[in-house]
Amino acid sequence: MMHLLSTVALAALASTASAVVGDWQQCGGMNYAGDTQCATGSGCVVLNEFYSQCQPGAAPAPSTTAAPAPTTSASPTGGTPITTGTPSGTGPGKTLQSGYLWIRAVAAPNFHKYIQTKPLYSPGTALLGDYTTAGQLQVVSGQLVQLVSAPGEPEKLLYANVSEERTINNASLAVTFSTTKNTYGTFKFGGDDLQWSVAGINRPNPSAWYVCTGQALYINLGNYMYQTPSGCADQTIHYYNDKTANA
Ligand SMILES: *[C@@H]1O[C@H](CO)[C@@H](O)[C@H](O)[C@H]1NC(C)=O
Ligand SMILES: *[C@@H]1O[C@H](CO)[C@@H](O)[C@H](O)[C@H]1NC(C)=O
């Protein structure tokens, strides 16, 4: 306990004592209002529109501190993602299609927020968003597959793609949806928990996820509910197979 308390106290001190952003900490991204200057020898690397991070050895980014102007309206509270991009599918609708599942968090601060993509039904960031735009998913042969075509249309699928590059606190992996299959690790359900594992990484909790700025979903390689990075929430995510998603 002493160790935990002193770590927290030190972290608090560090964050008020300096405007320099530490390695692996956030230095930019949509809606980000914090410090943007990385330590000497580190550069601010854009990982996605919501998150830039100080990485040791990275070339300093050009002087822009914010991510490029988004083509979508951000929802700071993480409610409904608003799509203005071109969807690769119309989406399967609000009734669960045979063989598919909703996948959602069941605890605050993302209670009944569901996996979906931004832009909707298109390759892009995996996030937890509103029930009205919930994605329909299943796990097939270790792939997390999202159905993005409408019933009766030729089937269109997206695959959750796990980045091999560690991000946020050097203990998280970004997840995007892509038209090609994932090559890094394996998804499965453990009970109703969505889990991910890969040979060579011994995760203390295979069901641990982070939901961070912009509602983006990350695999948490570290401990659940311990040393949660600023801007992120610990969540487990679970399938739900009622006919419709709900709030
Ligand atoms: C998977 O994610 C990584 C990291 O975000 C990215 O570099 C790669 O292009 C993605 N692969 C596909 C097929 O989208
Ligand atoms: C990130 O974590 C990996 C695995 O634990 C480790 O090998 C690597 O040195 C870490 N990188 C930094 C910069 O801390």
C-alpha cells in the first residue's frame, strides 16, 4: 500500500511540476488539452486522430500540436460517433443477425457502450459507442469479425486488427478494423468476456481493455484497474445476444 500511495503521489507531483510530457504519455490528439512538449530525445508521434504520444528516439513532429482536422464531429463524452466518411458497408441494422453478437462494457464509465468502428461500418478505429450504432460481431478462428453489410446484400466483413506496437504507457495495443485479417494474436470468448492473447506476452488479465480518449479501445497488457493511464478507463467487454442492443 505504501508503495502504491507513494507512486501515486510522485505521479501527481510529476504532472504538476513540469510542462514536459513524459515518454509514452499523451502529447496531442483530438480534444486533447494537455501539455504537448516531449522530453529531449523524444518526439510526439501521431498514433491516431485521438492520440499522439511521446516516444523516445522519435523525430520531433512538425510544430502542429493537434491532430489533423477531423472529418467527423467528435463527441467528447463519447456518446454517438457521427459518421461523415464513406462507409464500406451500410451496416447490418438494429436487429441481431444470425450468428452475430453485440459486445459491450457493463460497468461505468462505459456502461452499455458497444464495439463499433469510426467511421461506422468502415475500416477505422475500434471504439465503444452508443447502442444505436452498435456493431455486430463474432469470433471466428481467432479473428474478431464485424458484419458491415445489410441483410440481403453481399456479405462484407471487417476484422479487428491488433497493432504490434505498444502505446499508452508502453502497455497497450491499439485496435482498428480492417478489411484484411489480423495477423497478431488471437481473440476468443472466455465465458462472455472478449479476450485476446498472443504467444510471448503473458497478460495478467486477458480480459483487460482500456477505453481512452475518443472512446478508442485498446488491449491492456498490464494489470486490470492498476496504474490506469490518464484519459483511459479500465473495462472488460462482454457479448450480449438479445435481439436488439440497449442502453
Ligand atoms: C493494423 O494496425 C497497424 C497499427 O495500427 C497498422 O500499421 C496496419 O496497417 C493495420 N493493418 C491493417 C491491415 O489495417
Ligand atoms: C516496453 O515494454 C517492453 C516489454 O515489456 C520492453 O521490452 C521495452 O523495453 C519497453 N520499452 C520502454 C521504452 O519502456
